[in-house]
Amino acid sequence: MLRIIDTHHHIYPPRYVAQNLQRLLDDASLLPASAYQSWTPGLALEQMDKAEIQSAVTSITSPGIWFEGDTGARARARDCNEFGAQMMRDHPGRFGMFAAIPVPDIDGSLAEIAYAFDVLNHDGIGVLTSYAGKLLGDPAFDPVFDELNRRKALIYTHPHGPQCCRDILKEIVIRDSSIEYGTDTTRAIANLVFGGTIHRCPDIRLIFSHGGGTMPFLVERFIRMEKMPRYAPLLPQGFVAQARQFYYDTAQVLHGAPLSALKHLIPLARIVYGSDYPWRGSEECMRGLLASEAFTAAELKAIDANAAPLLPRFE
């Protein structure tokens, strides 16, 4: 089996699904209720084996575990993180996890970060790109990022339908995931960089989903912004140099155009494999990467191995 690590692989713990099924179905879902209810670690392993995926670092995707006006986020995070830890114990070497935290709940997040790393031995932290109108990089979240920086944490980010722009194209049945997900990733990158979080927290390591969203196509605009007096001190080497320090997964960008743009901008060593299972099948993702013709066989082999240095569990 090849040493491929899938960094974009979602799980649906049964209690989380049972308590939040309607939220899952309302979240621009392409999956029927049965897909959430029938998910098991065994099904995930079957998909991984078909595509020769050695290991998957799992995460809770949109709508996540924090809901505005709700008080259950801490319990949901703990339950999901415990479930992921049990998967890791049951299948050594096959699963890791980016732990869920209730980002706007600062005290809850700090407690769960400590528990995830110090007790459960998770690989990193998984967050959404925005919460209730606040993007990653908002000053309200500074204590969370300061703690993650202190721990030199690996942070996996996933977009969703942001509060500002939900259901804009509902009349023609275009789901938020088709446009807004990529856009919210770009907003988060810009806010983290130009808002100063990355400058203040140089030791965090970030993985951005879906090839960085629309960032590779807007990069020239960000290059112009870096020259403005208010931003120049935050980017002494420029925006591109900073963008090249992040990691980007291949999930949902299985076409030559976005992959070629990403490859042109970002070093190959910063591109990692992601499937977005169960939203896409692992075999489908492998076929899509090959069909895109964006990478040579040697480059694809390198991408397969790029995540390993970030994840000592799998070395």
C-alpha cells in the first residue's frame, strides 16, 4: 500500500448525527439523511483501501459543532473528539484527527485544545473559515490562535456558507458549497494575513481546503495590497512568500485549471492530498488528479508524501 495520507476526510459520529441531522441536511447538503446515518469507520476504511490510502486525518465539516445561540458546542466537540480518538485506537496507523473546537467560545476552545492535545493525542485542530460573521483572523479569536501558536499547532480549515452570503443563488438551485465555500476560504486567508494574525503567530501551520479556494486567482490583487502602508509591516517578504508557507489540499479541485494555478503559485511540497470523503469517493479523487494532467506521475507521488512530515503519528 502506498503511504498516502488523506488530510481532508470527514466523519459523522452517530450521536452527532442523531442530535444534528436536520442541521446537516439544511447545510447545503448533497447527501441524503441515510448517508449520514449509515456512515461507519468500516465504510471509510473500505473507501481508503480501494484508493490505496494508508491513513486519513479526520475532521468534522460544515456545519461544525458551534451554532449561534446554542449552548451545546462544548459537549458536541468533546463527543466528536472522543469518537475520533476511539477510531485511532481501534485502527492504529489508519486514522488521525483534527480536533473540533467551539472557536467563538474562547474558554471552551482553550479547554478543548488542551484536552485534544494533552489527553487524546490528536494531530491538530480543525476549524471553519468563519463563525457568525467573524472570519478567522478576527481579533475576537486572538486568544485561541495565540494558544495554538504557543503549541506550534497544525490547523486544518474548512469553509462553509458564511453568514453574509447564504442562499444568494437559491432561485437557480446553486448551493453555497459551489461558490461560497471557495470564497470564504479566500476571505479567511486574507483576514489572517492582512489582519495580522499570521504575523503575530508565526509558528502555527495551516492547511487550507480545496486548493485555497479562489486565492490563486486573486493573488495579483493581494500583491497590490501588500504595498499599502498599513499592510507592508505585516508582510516584509510580500503576500506570495507568505502564501507559500501555507498548505493546500487537492479536494474538490479535480481539474487542470485550478490545479495548474495552484501549482504555479505554491511549491509542490506545500500541496497535500485530500479526498473530501464522503462527499467524493477516494477512487474518484485519484482518477480526477490523474485526468487533470496538472501533475506528472513523479509530482503526484510527491504530493502523496507531503503530509507525512506534518503528522509524526504516520512517519
